[in-house]
Amino acid sequence: MSGLPRNETSRIIEDADRTARFDWDFADVVNRLFTDDWILARSLMSPDKIKFSFEPYAGPFSTIEGAAIADVPMATFWTTADLARSTRTMNSAGGVGIETVAAARAAGKTVINCESFTSMPQVSMWTEKPALLKFMADGALASGINQLTLHHWTLQPFDDKYLPGLTFSLWGVHFGRFQTWFEPGKAFFYYLVRCQAMLQQGEEVVDYLAIDKPASKEDYCDLISSHDFVNDDTKVVNGKVRLSSGRQYFFISYPADSVVLPEVAAKLKRLLDDGATVVTGRFKKSPSLRNYPACDQDIAKISQELWDTDKYKTHLFSNVADAVKQLALLPDYEVHSTHGSDSVKVLHRRSSEADFYFVANRLDRPQNLTVDCRVQGKQPELWQAEDMAIIDAPVWNEKKDGRTSVLLSLGCQQTVFVVFRKPADKTDHASSITLASAGGSDEWSVGSNSRGNPVFRSPALVSAKAVYSSGKEKPVSTTPVAPIGLNGAWDISFAPKLGDPSRLSFPALADFSQHADPRVKYFSGTATYRKIFRLDASLLAPHRRVILDLGTMNDIATISINGSKAKVVWYAPYSLEVTSLLRPGDNELEIAVTNNWANALIGDEQIQADFDVPKPEDAAKRPNGFQLSRFPDWFLKGQLRPSARKTFTSWNYYTKDSEPNPAGLVGPVQLCIEQEIDL
């Protein structure tokens, strides 16, 4: 056999059914060869305390079994343009590999790694930035990944003056110390570290286990292969199915396609006899030639006992919905959002100390939403991985069905951990907010003020009603205050990643890439904007919250006001609360904006190359650029560079005709004022 799918030239031996069974057996032998080798590799590493990790996908083997064998299973996702602003789950080609994650969970793997941010050159031409990467990272984390292996972080063995340095051919995001935004970008890396630390605690909560594949493609479940299921020491404990890994499930499913190995059918019957709940269809035959045709007779006997008697009618179901109804099983969480289910992703983990739900807003706009969590008697807290802030949820409600409903106000693509770890506060508190006018506007939010008290906020004219746990009601309303534009001239200090610093005064904010001065047009590095502005004391009245909004900004900024400790804003809407930093009278504002490498690289393309370049006819065939054919002599000999070029990299994406990327602070920069109403 060639290993290719059957076609019109393939041979049928005896009959189509037995030939199909032979094909199944052949594929199973190939799979066993792979899995046996993986098991051997792990056994050779284990005595030296070396962990076995690999990506078990895209081969003639079972991804589900491979993920169970690895000490640290790995999935993968790519940074691609269509995912950058998509609300799709990341479980398809180019996504995290949902089979790997689901199988790893079933096998008791609490750390699931992922080759992360692998990228096409059309996306990552030294143009990538944390704001782009966050969306993909959040999608992976909410899909069950909790350890990211960054693709790529290239070794830079040469002198630090050769920037941006070596690349991994044309592929991948350009991480590393030579990246322009490496220092302010640590805010993004710390965010990832904190998310991973949280998501490696305990284990993910999943309601059911599926053998080979989910009962339906929309289901979120753990996975185990038929082979591993047969060999697992599976028990039924208090009606739940428990694997030898310790994972427990309310029910187990097998694909309702009528084909099953006799040993799988027999084990499912045994679990039913022990009190398990099973979802499957009527069994008809084995996929294998092993013990044929007696195997089919064994299956027919088991199937008749399961389906043609009333013995299992309270535990055996043909679909998940009926099993859930019989078990009176509430969803682990339910999201209520006016923007639809695709606008939010949720993941639930449980440790010995707490339950916590990771909630990610997938929209490029703020939204208020409610999450019903299958937890009762616990106080919901909101933990923020960006700055480690922890507050009690301002608005929450214990429902009569035993779940806790939590109102969340999330900014554009913002995430939060909803943590339940301590007994619920029995004092009267806001349990819901209802807008007085229809439309579901998101121009309001709930949060906690500087004193730690819950508040309702809005920069607009909004009327609403707060209902409390005691049943009392309270009207809340806000009135708008016009934003203060920080217009006019800005003093800007330019610190290029390569080259000499300079200072300029801009009469107004402008995109660097449109500037006439080449030093500005082709600038890559950090430009620090400074301005002094005056504030009237009345604008800093109590019950007001001031937000500095940078408007359009490329690509990451560090903000300081009146000498305060700098804070980084690294994803849209590029805003920062500054209430406590402001004072009546003069205020000094400093905004350090770092853009990417692209413009400096394009600027150097205006200068004759001092290394080998392809011939024009060859260059036309390479839309993604070219790799150095060899290092130039001046580089190898440590000599002075023969041209005025400053940048040096092993992969060239650009030509002299490439358009510079938007750069710098474009604005408008303004102070937006929200009114706060105590709840």
C-alpha cells in the first residue's frame, strides 16, 4: 500500500467491507509504530529527568494518543492576518490544535505547551507589535494552552551594532533583545507570564469525556483514543467516570457511527453496569479484521442488550442534550452579551484553593457582559493580569439555580480572571444594573474607585437602575463632561535604535511616515513627546475619573505625568487612567512612543547595498524578500562599513519603493472625564 487515500485504481480484495477493515488495521499498525517509538523515547529520557515534548499533529498517527504520551504536549498557532481581528475560536488549521489540548487534559497533563506566534512574512516583516500578538495569545490561553514557546527568539552571536540582526529565514515574529520595543514590550511579556501562572494552577473543568471525537464538533470536552480507553483503569465513582489520570466526568460519549471495537463496546457496557452515563449510538460492527466475523457477533450481542432492553434507559442516551437533561446538569458557564457568543471566550480552572474563570473580550470595542458561573457561596473577585490589580466584583448575584452571576465591564480585547476563593460577603450589594433606555449601550462601566468601593461610571449621559441583593433599587445617572484636547505644539526627542539622537518641535501631531525630513520619515526607535498643559481645579472634582487617551499611536507607549513612575500602554485604545497623577495648574506630560523596525529598513534601501543582492529578474520572483547569500567581507573582517547604511539583517523584506509604515503619535491626545456614582 502507498499510504495514500483509496482511489479508482485501488484494489478491492474479497469485498469492500473486508478491504476497508484491512485498511483500518494497516493504519492502526502504522500508528502503533509511532506511539511505541514515542513511548520508548520518553522512557529513555525519564531516568535523566528530561521531559519529552513534541507536537503530535499532521502525520499517519493518532494526535490524541501522541498528546497523552508526551510529558509536555505541544500544540501550535500562527500569527496570521485573518486571525488578527477575527472572533473565531483558534481550533482549526493554523489554530492551537484542539485535539492536542483535549487529549492532554484527559491524560492529566496540567501544563500544555504551544509553539506560539509562528508567522507568515506578510504579517511579520519587522512590523509586528504586542497589540497584534495579544489577540492570538488570549485565544490560545482561552482554548486550554497555558505555556507559550515563542516563535521565534533567534540567537544573536555577533556584535550588538548589527541590528536588527539575524532572523529565522523569513518566518516568525521577531522577538529578542534587538527588537525596537523590547523594553516597553516587557509589559506584554509580564502579562503572558501572569496569565500562564494562573492557568497552570489546578486543572481545567470539563464536563464530559469523548472517545476518539466529540459527540458534535461544537462540543467542548476531553478526548481519549479507543486504544487508550481500553487500556485505562477507568472507574465509576459516585456516578462519574474517572480515568486513571484522576480526571472525572459527568458522562462519556462514543461516536454514534455504529462502528466500534468489541473491547470498547464491552468496556462501555461495564461502565454502564457500574452506573456511568453514556452517550452513543447502536453498535453494528467492528472496523477491524481481527477475530472476524466473530467480532461482529460479539458487538451485536452487546448492542442488543444495551438498546433492546430497558435496563439502561436512565443512563444510555443517543445525544448529549438528553444526557445533560437527565443529569440536571447546568452549563459550567453561560455568557450573556448583546454582541453574541463569539464576542467572548471563557475557560474555567479549579485548584484546591479556588475556582477561576478566564474571560476574554474578543471585540475591538468595550462591552458589558454577564457570566453565570457554576459556583455558589463564594465571593467573586476580579484579578487583572496586566497590573496585578485585585478587587471584589462590583456587581454580582447568587442565582436560585446555585450559580453566581457576575457583571463584567471589559475594555477593547481586555481579559480578566473571575476568582472564587473566599466565602461570599453577606452584606447588601449591587446585584444587577439595568439601563433606563433601550439599546444596550456600552458607554458605561462598573468598577472600583480609589477607596475600593464599587462605582458606576460613564463619560456620557446615561440613566440606569441598580438592584441590590436585598431587593432595594437605586437610580444612577451621569452627565457628560467635554474632553480636554491637548492640542498645539509638542517637543519631541528622537532616539533612533541606530543613529544619532535629535530634537524637533512639531506644531501639531503627525504621522512620521508622511514627514518630509528623512530622519523622521525613516525613523525607528523611541520618540519622546513632551508638553506642559494647565488644568482648572474644577475639572478634578470628586467623583470624577480622568483617562488620558492617546488616539492613534504606533506602536507602544510609556507615559509619565509630573514625574510619576512610567506606565506602559501596549494595546488599543491606548489609554490610561491618570486621575491621581494630575494636579491643578501646570502638568508635565511625557509620552515615549516606540515604533517598529520597518521604516529604518526601508530608509536604508534608499542607499546602495553593501552586500550581495539578487539580480532584478530574480528579485521579481521573490515577493517576500531574500536571504543573504553570504556574509559580506567587511562584516566578517570587522571592518568599517563601506556605505551609509545602518541596519543589517539576514533577511531583507523591503525595496527602495516600499511604503513606510505609519509611525509615531498621531492622536488626537485628550483627557476624557468619566463621572463616578457610588453603588
